Amino acid sequence: MKRINLARHTLKIYILLMAVFLLPACAGKGFDGAPPTLKIGLVAPFEGLHRPLGYEVLFAVKLALQERNASGGVNGYQVELVALNDFDEPAEAQTQARALIADPDVLGVVGHLSSATTLAAMPIYQEAKLALSVPWTIDATAMNIQKKGVVRVAADYADTSARLNTFSQEWGYNHRLNVAEVDLDSLPVELQALELTGEGVAAGETISALRRAGVSLPLLGQVDVGSPQPVQVANGAATGLIFVSPGPAPRDAPGTEAFMEAYQTLAGFSPGPRAVLAYDATNILLNAIEQAMFGSHQPTRSEVSALINQVQQQGLSGDIVFDQQGRRLNAPVWVYQIFEEEQQYPGELIAP
């Protein structure tokens, strides 16, 4: 009859029990000892007319993650990016929002790049308690102020409109009208400037049409007019265009030299105002995730969502503090002008 070595048998049982008890402490790590991971989402236009805007934002988000992961991640967790294309179309924005909430590892989202897409996707994120860090100006009047888990890193349309009004008065443009509200064949004699609204491609086409028609009045642009597209589409006719921007060109913000160099290396082109705000929006989200981590605890979506509007930081675009509705307090607005010598976006800073 075979004898059993009781000491060895007891040791095997002890080792097995220890492995079972220690298993939760290793959750999230691969069998090879790799660090645990979590994910954030980015939704922006990566195809279609607004593709350049999406890629400008993409490399800023990637840079923020690259830097955070290189410094140890978020409390030891490496952060992965899930980047999805919404074509800047509301229906597609909803589709991609649903794709993000279907992945349980996604703890928050940076996006979208227009009011229409942001507001279309927002109810989906809200229902899933998924935090949203919005990097560009949206129409906050369409938002329910009771919404939680949404922060707007950029000035709202009310802020950018107010800045454009103030600037116009300072420059003596007291009588101006929206282009859509005037008859080009009978412009009012007292008219001093025309105002453009809408997105960049349409603005570029309008600028070309105005100049072909011999209209030489100064042109003022709302926030979405400020993009590379009016310069490209108008093909030289955009000279003199003045527009408000919720973000600065990196060269016009202090302490951005390292950011500009790293971005250029990663993307192969220079960053613009959207890159600055996307970088800040990403770090806001990462900091919210970090604050929601208690020790090694991986937070839930609802925990991140509850904390994101409490995050405060000094970003590339300045001091960032939110109110209880996620609106950035004292959100800065810059004013740029396209000059003939460069014909490049965003042109030269002329205010503040």
C-alpha cells in the first residue's frame, strides 16, 4: 500500500489556498506580469470634410496618454485609447457612443468636435454614466443643466459670442450683420462688417463668393469658422478674416515649447488650437479617473462621472476650474486674424 507524505501533501494544500486568496490582488494583470490597463474613448471625424480637425485632436490625445503612461500610468494602470470616427454627423456620433459604452473597460470619453454631434451622443453617455470631456465649443443652451459627468474645457457659444461682440465694438464695427441676413445686391450703407457662422468649409465658400461679388467689407467669424478649412477653400480670399477661438495657438500660450516639439514629432505637423484643448481635455479625464481610484481600486464609470467636474488643473490653455454643471469658469477666448503674408491658420493673435 502506497504511503502518503503528509508534510508534502499539507504544503501543496497550503500553496493552493494561498493562490486562491491572492488571485483578486492580481486582477487586471496579464499572466506575464504586465501592468493592468484601462481605456478611454475619443470620438471625432477621421473621414469626410472635417477629417483634418479629427486628426489634429487625435495626436493631442495620443500625446497626453503617451506622457501619462511613460510616467507610470494612472495609479499604475496603463491607459489605452479607443478612437472612433463619427464623420461629424449626429447619427454616426450616436452609433459610436453606443460602441464605446459596450466596452466595459472604457471609463470616459473625449469628444465630440461640434454641438450637433456632442448633443446627439450625450444622452447615451449619460444613461451609461460615462464621463465626457468636451474639447471644443458647443451650444450649452441646448443642454439640461442637471446633466452630470460632462465638462466643457472650451468656452461656450455664449462666451465666444460675447467676446466677438466686445471685440467688434472696440474696433468700431458697431453695425454688422450675419451674411445670411443680407442681400448682397443692396447692402446697407451703414454696414461696417459681415459676420460668418457655421463650419469652416461653408465659411470658405461664402468668403470666396463675397470676394467674387466685389464685397470688401471686413469679415468676422464665430468659433467654428476658425479652422484650416476657410483658408484652404477660399484660396487666398480669406485674407483679413477675423475670428474668435476658445483655444490658443500653442505659440501664444506660455510653457508650451515641450508640447509643440513632442506633438510635431508624433504627428508630423504643428498643433493648432484644437490640439491644445484636446490635450487639456484628456488630462482632465485622466485626473478624474485617478481621483476616483482609492488605492489600487479600479473605479467604476459612475465614480469617474461624479468626480470629473471637481478636477482642477493648470492646462496649456490656462487655469481650468469647472462649476457644478461642468462649465469652465472664466473660460478664455482668443481673437485671430488671417494675414496675406502667411495665409495659414490660425493666423496672428490680435486679442486679448
